[in-house]
Amino acid sequence: TPPENGSEDANDACLTSNALIALGLTTPSDIQYLSRTFRKRRTSQQQSSSYNKCQFAIDCGSNNYAPLVGPYDEANPNPIESIPWTDTASGRRLAVQMTELFNKQSTDEFALAVMLFFNQFSGHKVPWVQHSIDVTWEKGPYQNAKEIYSMISKCGPCITKCLADENCKACIDALDVIDTRDQVASYRTVVSYESELLR
């Protein structure tokens, strides 16, 4: 709920919080407050060069409120976001992922989206989503290669058997599409394929 008219900006937690997710604001006064708050947060981040904030508006009227995720600001495109290993590009990828998760409109996906943001841009790790077996730009080529080598050297025979089995390979293909930090989706995917090789 937006604060009462005339309240001081200094007392407005919406301006200083790391994550601001607006849900279902539709009245004219709420929309006005949302627009003003998003604008102030965006300006504050640009002035301080502190990239530990995100903001999204979900089901808040017909306006398009450009998301802000870490150094990525959809309202102010930056050429550096096209360089995949930069923090800005990482923020852009996370903005897309968070939007997709929010659009699923479930508590699991909402919680995952917020945890992914805090894990990546708050300066603190969130154990639930800290580790990923996926190949990512964020890990870099050395860590990706190290993890792939480790997986092949320790689990090579099991991987070969799984890829030779139609059902097990279909499960691996389905897991490849999702972020393995999404433990709920990963679990649902694995149990939907019945195979002894997956145990």
C-alpha cells in the first residue's frame, strides 16, 4: 500500500528497499505513486552507481514499467549489455528470467525469482539458489570447463547409459531447458520420467 500523501521520502521504504515488486496496483493514485517511485529509484541508482536493486510491476494497469535488475535498466539501454559476460548483460538475462517466473503466477516461481535476484546482486549468497550445474556466462569459461570435466570424469559411464536410454535422454533434454536452481521444476521433471537410470 502506498504511504499517505505528504509522507517524507526518507520514511518511504519503497524508495530504499533492494527489491520492489508492485502487484495489481490499478487505482489512479496507486499508479501515480508507482510511476513516481520507480522514477525516483531509477534516478537514485544512476546517481549512486549502486547496482543492488530491482523493480518490477506486475498486473499494474496498461502502462509498461520497464524493469530494473542490478545494473540492467530496460528504460535506459546500454551498449555494454550486448557483451555477454558483463554484469549488465547478466542483469538483462535475469530480468527476462524473473519476468517469465512472475508470469507463471505461482508462489514457488515468485520466491525463486526474488531469491535469484538477491543471490546475484545483493552481495550475499542465497544457499537455496547459490549453486547451479548449468553452463552460464556468470561462471565463466574456466569454471564451466572444470565442472564439465569433473562431471564426465566422475559420472561418464552413467551419463553414457542415460543418453542411450530413450526415456532417460528425454528427461535430460527436459532438464536442459530449465534452470537447475529451480528445484521444484527440476524435481517435477525428474519424477515425470520413470527410469531406473534416474535414481
